[in-house]
Amino acid sequence: MASELRVNTLKDASGNNSIATSFVAGGSAKCWAITDNGAAAPDSLNLTNIVDNGTGDFTFNIATDFGSVNYSHPIVPADNDGGGGQDITVTSKAAGSIRIGTIRDDSNKFDNAHFLSVSMFGDLA
Amino acid sequence: MASILKVDTLTGVTTAGSISVTGEGNSTTTNLQQGLAKAWVNYNHTAPSVRESFNVSSTTDVSAGIATISWSSNFSNATYSPVIMADADPSSHYAFPSTRATLSGANAVFTTSAHQFCTHNLGATVIDAFYITGQYLGDLA
């Protein structure tokens, strides 16, 4: 049977380790994904798809949008086939999508990245 | 009315591992279990030592700039999403994290029980980082 619980604070059964439910909702990642050298996401949360716009240029489309564009989006820098470092740039951002470019350190050109890992924190719509 | 729930374990009714939480905008829901970081660590690779962690059983200093973090409770698959930042000792200038196992390696080492990664400097030489902070999102076993 489905049920709904409305509560402000969670504690363990001993009454310790209190946490407000606002931290549970606000502190949870609302979207995350990992992709390897392409637009496929073998695992993700709240992701519609990843669009391959070209080499090193991907758009992550979010299934349930954020309430604004002011969400936080830590992205782990990844590496390329040549073994060098990659830089990350966000080229556009909306409540329902984020477009990310990965750039080789040694050439300053867009290049696909190994294990591009993205997570997003913020308020849902 | 303010309320406090005292409980040790939260479990979904329809599906034990799935609880919905209403989003901040009051119109959508997000999945509680999937949105939680399943592990995090603040690791000093130069020592090496773990400053603080969650769901980390051990760390292994593989070699210069290469470390392995092992989980207490394993992930259900090796496709979890890591977010790692690294910072070298101020005298050493920069350190950058990579999710690959070695800077020149062909394959990253993601397993359900551990993640091996490397840190490197601007010259693409692997170096131990003073601060490595990582958070891991994914599905637990």
C-alpha cells in the first residue's frame, strides 16, 4: 500500500543523529550520470538522454527539470585517449539541460572524454 | 505543526529500496535512495591517510599518484558516478584528478567494491595529492 509520511525531522530510534528533512531533500543529488567517450549513459538518475553534438560536446537532458538554472553541477575532469588531462566547460545551461564541452589540455581542442561524471544539486521545479 | 520521526531504518512500502521525496517546488518528486551519496572521502595521499569518510573500508596507496578506495557496502554495479577534486601541497602547485586508473592506462578500475584513480600535475606526471575529496553516486548492492 502506498503511503505518505509528512515529517520535519528524522532521528534514529535512540533520539540521536537528528537531521531535518529539508537537508534530506536539499542535500540529495537530483540528477547524476556517467558516460564514457560517447553519449551512452550506463547508469544515471533523472536523465532523459545525452545528445552527442560533436566531438567533446554533449548535452545532458534532465527528465524532471530544476526550478531554476541556479543548480550546482560538479563535474569530474576526465582524460582522453592520449593520456593527457581534460578541461571542462559549460557552454549553455537551462532548468532542463546542461551542455558540456571537454577540451584537451595539450591542444585546446574539443575531444571526447573518458568517464565524464556529472552530478547536479539544487531545487526541483 | 513541527514533527520528529525517530527511526533507524527507512524502507519503501511498494519497493523496499525506493522512497519518493517531494521536491522543493512542491510539484515533483525525487528518489531518496538514488539521490544520496553512497560514499565520500577526504583523503591525504601524501601521508597517506583518510581524514574523514563515509562507507569507506580502506584505502590503498598503489604508487605515486595512484590510490584505491574500497567500500564497506559495495555498489550493485561498476557504473557509479564519481566526483573527485584534488589539490596538491601548496609547494607542489597543482594536482588534477582523473577517474582513470593511471594517467596513460587504457582502462579505469571501477569495481563494485573499489575505485582506483590517479592524480597528476600540469606536466601530466602522476603526483600524490594533499587533498583528495570524492563523492560517489550510484546504486548500492
